[in-house]
Amino acid sequence: MKEIGARHFEERLARGAEQAREAGLDGLLISPGPDLAYFADYLPPSTERITLLVVPARGEPAMLVPVLEHDSAAATRAAGSIQLLDWSDGQDEYEPAAALVKPDGRYAVSDNTWALHLLALQERLPGTRFEPVTRVLPMLRAVKTPDEIDRLAAAGAAADAAFEDVLRLPFAGRTEAAIAAELDRLLREHGHSQVDFTIVASGPNGANPHHDAGSRLIEEGDTVVLDFGGIMDGYGSDTTRTVHVGEPSDAEREVFDVVQHAQQAAFEAVAVGVPCQEIDRVARNVIAEAGYGEFFIHRVGHGIGMTTHEPPYLVAGEERAIEAGMCFSIEPGIYLPGRFGVRIEDIVVAAEDGAHRLNNSSRELHLVQ
Ligand code: ZN
Ligand code: ZN
Ligand code: ZN
């Protein structure tokens, strides 16, 4: 796989400045977290000591860091593209931070910026407008480069391999938590450095889309929703498959087929230029026409990149268009309270010729033991 080198960070910084200009902003204020990793190749802890990257719409990017973290910040692949400034304990750190920001400007701020820091900046800069980046520039990191897509594809393939391994394990008589622990282990065995979630929702628990794997014993006749993912080589995986312990009932198979058709229809609807909300509508129509509309209780998808949930959101009201290089999930589901749930989720990448799946394990209803 190709290195993501210094040049990539220079390009990201330039593109970030360009997007800020196009949105009429004076710049981006980037805090520790995925935005900072993306623009500065830097992932320090998010703490009470301020670290702030300022990407001005016009001018050179600068990053203020605590002096004790200076050497780490100077060692990144992006260091050559960013002017590094530091501050010391005992100093008023918000003075040098505010000096990087226009007093009457308008800035997009990383969503996960600590209130402690942002409120201090607001006090010092009462004429400046601060807006959350996902509101003003939601697509800042949404279009992936070929190198990023390679990493997402590798993470997807690893998650698929973990799923294929888990199918060989016995389910009946074991707890959801035990299967979740197996998924965690398998994701790491296949190269993940971090596991973000391992949902194992059996029988009636499947009706809760975000059910946490618990102490319920999985038994013969259960439908089991498995939704798992994490981070591998800096990029995310997120896939869902639904399995059944032993032979499914006709009702279970019918619901499964509806979800499978909805997922396929949504996949086929992906095209460059189509509004994100259209993909949600297509999946929802299939499910509604089959009579289960009220049981599909979440949006059909979300973007994925350096985090497992990020823009674009494929949801009613999101009128922005799909662009080539956007990567997102397609994950319709039906949740029948007190009975069971079914969800099927793949990560896909939008391209000029339509969508390509980054998850390729079988989407059929798998029978497990
Ligand atoms: Zn059953
Ligand atoms: Zn998922
Ligand atoms: Zn998802």
C-alpha cells in the first residue's frame, strides 16, 4: 500500500483552506481528534492543555502546542507544512491562541473541541463567530483519495474475514458477550488496532439497533444481528450481517428478504450527483411497500473514514449530492419489538460508474450452529 506522505498533508491543508474560502469562512480551527490527524498527521491526547491548528482561508497554517509536546508535533509528516508555535505551563495560553484568529472573523471549529478552550477563545474574541465544522463544512473530509480508499477497502476485507471466521463458531448456548469477545479478537487478528463496537443482538434484543452485547444466552431459533467495526491502519470498518441459529421461520426469512432487497436497491441507487437523502428514500420505499415502514427506525447510512461515523449522512433532508470518492455505509434494517431484528450493512465507495462495495462477505441469511 502506498505511503500517505508529506505531500498529501500539504494538499489536504490547501484543500481545507480552499473549502473555507468557498464557504465564506476565515479559516478552520482544528483540535485534537480525527480532524487534526487528517490535516496534521498528529494525534495527541485531547486535554485541558490547548493544542490548536489554525488553517486560515488565506495564509499559512500554524499550530499552537504545549511546549512539552513540541517534539512530537515536530516529528509528523505534516510538520514541514505547518508553522509550529508553543506555549508553557504558567503562561496564558489563550493569548497566543487568540492571536492566530481574526478578531472579527468567522471560523469552522472541530466538533470535539473542548468547551473549556472554545469558551476561553470566545471571551477573548467577542467579535468572532465560531461554528461547528460538521454544520458549515460537513464534507471537509468526506471525499476520499485513492490511498484512503485502499485503506478503507483493507479494513473492510479484514472485517469480512472476521465475519467468515465467526460463522464457524458455535452460537447456541453461548452468551452474546462471548460472541462479541470473539469478534473483538478476530478483528484484531485480522489487523485492526482498535475495535469500536461489537453489537451481538440475539432474538428480541435484535429489535434494538444499538443493543450492547449482554448476558443473554443465544438459543436455537434465534436471529442474531452482528454489527462490528473499528480502525485498521488509521481507517475504519463497519459491517453488519444477520445470522440465524438453525432453520429460520418463514416470517424471519420474509423480513430478511425485504432488508436484503432494500440494501440492494439502495446500493444500485448510488450515483455521483444523486442527493444523499435519495439513497435513504429508496431503501425506505422497499421496506414500506413490504409493510414494515414503521419498523425501519434509523437513517440508511453514514460516512466512514478516520472515524467509523462521519459525514456524509444518508438521511432525509440531506440534499447535498454524492461525489466520487465518498465512502459510506448502506444499512437498512427492520426491528420488530419483542421478536427480532434484521440489518445488513456494507461500506461502499461512490465512483463515476456507480457504487463499489468494500464489504464482500455473503449477504445471504447465514445459518449457524
Ligand atoms: Zn428463528
Ligand atoms: Zn454498523
Ligand atoms: Zn454503520
